Amino acid sequence: MSGQILNNLSLNHSSTAEMSPRPSENGIDGDDEREEDSEGDSQEEQEEVEEEEDEPRLKYQRMGASVPSLLSSDAATCIAVAERMIALGTHGGAVHILDFLGNQVKEFAAHTAAVNDLCFDTEGEYVGSCSDDGSVVINSLFTDERMKFEYHRPMKAIALDPDYARKSSRRFVTGGLSGHFYLNAKKWLGYRDQVLHSGEGPIHAVKWRTSLVAWANDTGVKVYDAANDQRITFIERPRGIPRPELLLPHIVWQDDSLLVIGWGTSVKIASIRTIQSKGLNGTYNHMPMSSLNQVDIVASFQTSYFISGIAPFGDSLVVLAYIPGEEDGEKDFSSTIPSRQGNAQRPEVRVVTWNNDELATDALPVHGFEHYKAKDYSLAHAPFSGSSYAGGQWAAGDEPLYYIVSPKDVVIAKPRDTEDHINWLLQHGWHEKALEAVEASQGQSELLDEVGSRYLDHLIVERKYAEAASLCPKLLRGSASAWERWVFHFAHLRQLPVLVPYIPTENPRLRDMAYEVALVALATNPSFHKDLLSTVKSWPPHIYSTTPVFSAIEPQINTSSMTDPLKEALAELYVIDGQHDKAFALYADLMKPDLFDFIEKHNLHDAVREKVVQLMMIDCKRAVLLLIQQRDLIPPSEVVSQLIAARDNCNYRYFLHLYLHSLFDADLHAGKDYHDMQVELYADYDPKMLLTFLRSSQHYKLEKAYEICVKKDLLKEQVFILGRMGNAKQALAVIINKLGDIEEAIEFVSMQQDDELWEELIKQSFHKPEMVGVLLEHTVGNLDPLYIVNMLPNGLEIPRLRDRLVKIVTDYRTETSLRHGCNKILKADCMNLLVKYYKEAKRAVCLSDEVDEASSHGGEKRPSHLGERIMSMKSVEVKSKTRGGGRCCICFDPFSILNVSIIAFFCCHAYHTTCLMESTISIGGKKEAGAAAQRTFSYDEYDSGLHDDDEDEDEDEDASSGAPRMRCILCTTAAG
């Protein structure tokens, strides 16, 4: 990780470049401008640098802890790496066991001379070492077990059986300057050495993988199969390279079948394949083991440097390169060996492909590099079991470690991880790529915050405000404090409008001030008034206060900055603030289609008064309906005056027509002051309704209406107006001469009831025989047909005269029959009504204070043969019902003096009961008086629903009983 790189370890990359920002478009034109004089040249240079710049593949760390103190008095010669620890051999013959941080865990004083090679078994329980003192020592790391083997010649290489800890054979291979390559194994009688090969010079390197053992001597590299005790192949030493003593060969197993060889300036990769041969019957034939393995050189290339170490790097290679001095650069490598003169260059770690394409090159500033030769460096790597490399990236936790050893330094190299890649991109100004890398790796939120903040800062510096704003939701996510900080930062840069569409309103919700600042920024810039409107509509109203926004908008009212979107936004804010009348005024000016629903929802009928024209222009039908319903609040005079005043802005006459027509339908007299205007409006927009209007209205000037009708050639309307003006003859002339409708002429003359007009009609009809025939057909009931026939000139031909005469006669007969029938019915009705009236007039009404008392006696039978009504004097004003002026027609005393019952007849004569009885007795004689005296004068209320038959029965009953009927004295005396 980049945070672990030591401060005193600086790397020199083969190609480095400083990225400089490039100018881009601003978020808001006119704000925060800058000079861009040399933009083109600098951009081209930057593009060239970008093409040359390559990201390192490895990162480096100088091993600390115990290593510096160990190497301060000694020098490192070799290193071996296991999965759990590291073994470091020194020039003094010691073997130090270290952890991965460099802390010393154990120390073995194994040798008395320099340690040349180290090797762990697969389990990491044993470590073997060989030295120039001629000994091989194998130490157990967890027990006191220690084995030492003496060979009496300097030993240069050793390799333990990978299964050394698990097998009892305890095998290892070793070799040195003696030229013998030994296989040591534990037998029944102890450890025994077996010489696998000799005679081809010293053994310089050896590696053991599974059952395959590869070693290098002066002639080349040989591979041996320990499981089958067979030598597999021989790979010849590259030609033209220095002696192995000067440039050691380096071999490493990349996997179980790939062997990588780096020697001098040559790299070869050998693939070892096991083959089998099938027989004819499908079974495998047994063949010698050496023939079952085939070795192919799958890659080979030459380098321009000496190879001091080599290791696999996924599907590429890591090469520790030693660069010859400049004065020897043109000479042949075979004759040029650097010396200890203090002019050596830094060693380099190069990542190359199998085709020698360099992917990365890093120069290591190790201590004392000026004095070191190629063989003073070594490279080891730790390919942990299960490590994977796919798509150019190592799986987390499986990255291999590379250890570069020099006499005074141990440098650890490991593949750069995602964080290193991101930091490198940020250092070189590639913030967008860094962000993509963070998202692809699903890194920690802290890393995303850091990358996002630096990316936004970079975009702000580059004036890419819109791009920065669009990335804020992704980079700031749910941090309210980060959002607020950037909101105010954009506001400070006068670029807040570009950020507003991305500001969250929940999760997180910011402080009210942040939203208010954003709305004010939109309101004060006419270019963003549409954005203000959409923002006000989309943001919840409870997250901000409208007061600051009102303060920003209201100074712009009635100025050129007051755009329609700003008006609508202000109206929306008024609605939020509950000022619906102000919102209505703005909506009306903006001609919003849903204005009528807004009026009904908030009951704003009072506010409609000043916006008649706007309402009519939005929806004239709904506006007219509203104005008619609210005519008490909005009088017709105000509506008409507003529409006339807007004559230049709308079709005011049509609006007037619609309004006045609906007003006339609702109330005939409400718009009487405008009926003259309405005549003209009907003539223009609805001529069919004009005649109805003329007949219904009495508030227009006939002369003016007639002029309009003449101008518009409205004939029926002219006839009607002429008729109302009394100019019936001219009206008749219009009907006959212009309309040519004789039936209408007949109807018109019939309504006028003027005989002269009939004569005029007959005279004008003589000129048109067809009209004479129609006139004859329609005169029945209006005019005597004989009168017309007699007036006809001789020789006048009338179409269908015969048929029409037959019709006239038939109609006349029918009319005569109907008249006789009607007369009979009329006479019968008159007689029936007269009889009924006479009978009604004979009845009397009794007015008495005792009527209530009498009605309370339920068992007392009330005589009904007289049929008179009984009424209370308290509830009847007798004076108004009688001709006597409230006096008895016999004694002439006022009725109010005596508390006596009164009898009133339908002839309007009234009497005291006593007076009437005395008069009746004196007139009718003693017998009748005696009989009348014995009767109780309590008269029933007359039922107007009685039938005449019932009344006749009553009269017959009275006659048969001999009881005299109560009659008006004055009327019967006069009649007698």
C-alpha cells in the first residue's frame, strides 16, 4: 500500500510527466472568466506526455525493522521466501529468519563463509543453506533438528524436496564448484549422496518443483525427473554471454510445467509437456519415461541489459536488470564486465511480456549501487499457493511479493493495488479515471470521498462547473455536511444554478438556508427562471422559507427581468405561502388553463373582478358561466367596460356577445342597458337568435335595430321591427316582395287585425297567381273567400283553382259545424252556471259568538236542512261583507251593539237573527211562525262541493216537512 512506502526510497521511472490542467467550458457564461492564450500549444504537449506516461506495475518498500541493523555490520548475499517467513543469508555465513516486516525471528550461525543459496520446503518448516565453506546445513524452524553436510568445496546452489517435511527420505539437491550435482537422500543406513551429473563445470543454480529438478552449469540448463530418475531435457547456454562466474544464470519455475531461464542477456521460457502414445486397441503403450516428456521453448528474447534476477508476474515477467556503464554501452557484453569503480547505474526492475515488450521500468536507489556488480543483486519471489492473476489484477490478499537483495538493502516489490492505481491517477490529474477505478473496485467510502473531493476540486479549477455539479450526487451521496459545503462553494463561485437540479431534498435533507440560497440564485438570474419554476414545483414546500425568495423576486416585478417563468414561480410561492389572491392575479396574467379550477378550489370569486378579460381569453365558455353565476359580485357594467377596454388585445365583440347572450338567458332585464349593442352582436355572431331577442326585449331602439337588420339583410327581423313600429304595409311589402312567403304574410295580416291590410295583401297578390291560390287556401276563418273571388279580375289563371275551391268549401263547412257545436256547449254551460249561482245566492251564513261552544258538544246534532254556514264574529268583518254598512237591514242598528247572532246572505244583506225571525213570523203567519219558533236556528256550513241533486233533495225534504226556508226579506219582498 502506498502509505507503507518509505520516505527515503524514491523511484526514478523511465518516463514521468507533470499533468497541467486544461481549460474547459464554464458553467455560466460571463462568470469567472480566465485567459486561454496558449491553450492549443499546451494541450498538444500534454497529449504527447500522456501518451508517453505509463503507470508503474509495482510498488516498492525498503524492508525495515531488524534488517538495517543486521546489514550495518554484514552484507546480504541471498534470500528465500516461504509463505510465513523469510530467510536472509549474509556474507558472514549467518542465516536470519525474518517475518514479512523484517523483524528477526531466529538466527542460525550456519556457516563460516558467505551463504550462497537458501531454500525452504513447501510447508516452510525447514530451511536449507549452502556456503563457500563447502557445507550444506538444513535447520528445522520449529524444532532443534539440524543437519550439516560437508562437501569440502564451495557450494553454490541448494534445493529441498518440496515434500521434505512430509517424506522420510529427506531429499535435497546441491552443487558447487566441484562440478558434481548431488542428490542426497536418507537411506536405511543414513544419508547418502548420489551424483546425478558432473563434468560440465560448476553448478550455479538449482530449482525443484514437484518431481522436476532444474539446474544450470557452464554448458546450460538440465531438467531431471526425480520421481522416475530420468533426465528430461537440456537447454544450451546462450552464446555470447560472459562467463557464469560473472553473470550467474537465474532459473525459476512459473508453474509445474513452465521453466523461466534468465542468463546474461537472454531469456528463455520452456514448456514441459507429458505425452502418451495409444496403441491400436485403444490402450496406452508403456514407453521410456524420458520419451514421455516433451520440452518446447515457447518464448525467447534478448535484452539490452544484464539479468540479475527473474520471476513470473502473472502472464508477464519481472526482470531485475543491471545496466552497463555508458562508456561500455556500445561494446559487446561478452567482453564488458562492470567493475567496482563507483560508476555503476541503479538496478532496474522491468516488467516485460514474453515478447520483450516493456510494460514498466523502475530504477531502484539502493544503498551503494554505484559499486555493485550484476551478481551482487538477487531476486526472489513468493508465489503463495492459490494466488490468482486475472485480467491484469491480482486477487485481494494473493499478490506475490518480490524481494530485491543488494549487499546493504532488501527492497520489497509488490503489484500495485487499486488504491495505488487510484493515487497514481490522481497524481497525474486523471480524476475521471480514478473515479471509475474506485467505482469498479467498490472501494471504501472514505476512499470514494477523497477521490470525489479531489475530482470536484479539479473540475472547479478547470471551470467545468456543470460536470462537477452532475457528479455531486455520485460523489457526495448521503453526506449532508458535504452537500452544504459544496452548495455554498458553488454559490461563492456564482455557479450555484448548475448545481440546483442535483441538490437532494431528502436522504439527506439539508438545512433550510441551503435551499433558500439555491432558490435565490435561480431567481436573480433570468437565464435560470425556468429552472426556478421546475425547482419550486418539485421541491417539498416545507424544506425552505419563502420569505428570502420573495425578497429576491419582488424587486424584479414590472421590470424587464420579470419573465413568465418567474411570474409562475412567484405564483407557486404565493400558493405555498397561502396568498392565493396574489397567485390568482399572476396565473391570470399567464393565462393558465387550470385557472378556473384554482378559483373554485380556493373560493376566489372576489378576485375575479379585475381579471375578466384574461378569464375570457383562457376559456370563454367557463368564464361566461362564472360571470353569470357571480353577477351580484361582478355587475354587467364592469364586465362590459373591461371587455371594451381590451379591444386591442382580444376579440372583445365576440366575448361581449357570449356574455350578454348568457346574461339575457339568465335575466331578461339584467343587461337592458346593452340591448342596443346586443342587437348588433346578434346580427354579427348569431343571426338566428336575433328575432327571438327582438321579440323578448323591450329595451332597444327600433330605428337603430331596423338599420342594423337592413344592413345585414335580415328580412324576418325587418318585418318584426316594422310591425312594432306600426309600419305594417311596409312590413307586408317586405314579406311579399323579398321573402315571397304568402303564408307568413297571411299570418302577419291576421295578427294586425286590419281590413285595409287584407285589401293590400289581396291587391299585391294579384300580380302573382300562385300567391292568389295560397291566399284562397288560408282565408278560411280570417276572410270570406267570396270576397276574394269577387275581387279577382276576369281571365286570371290560378294554378289548381278547382282543388283549392273544393278545399275552401270543405273547410268552410267544417268551420260552420264547429261553430254550431261550440255555441251549444257554451249555452249549456251558461245555464248550468246560472242555476248554480242562483242556488248559492239563496244560502245564508250565520255569524255567532256561540259557534265554538256549539261545536264542542259532540253529541248534539246540528240541523243541516237549512244549509247555512256558521262563522265566528270574531274572525269576520261584517261591514266589508254587507251592503248595510255593518247594520241590520231591518232595525238598522249596528251589529256591534247587540251581542246577537247575525245571518248574512250571498246577496250581501245581513240581519239580526231575532229581527229576521220576527219578520219571518209576521210574514209567514202564526202557523209558520210557530213552526219556525220550535226549530233551532243553527245553520250548517255550506259545502261548496255538494251536488245539485243533493241540493234538490234537501229542498224536496224541506217542502215535504212543511218547514219554511230562511230567505232574504229584502230580495224576496222585491221579487214578490
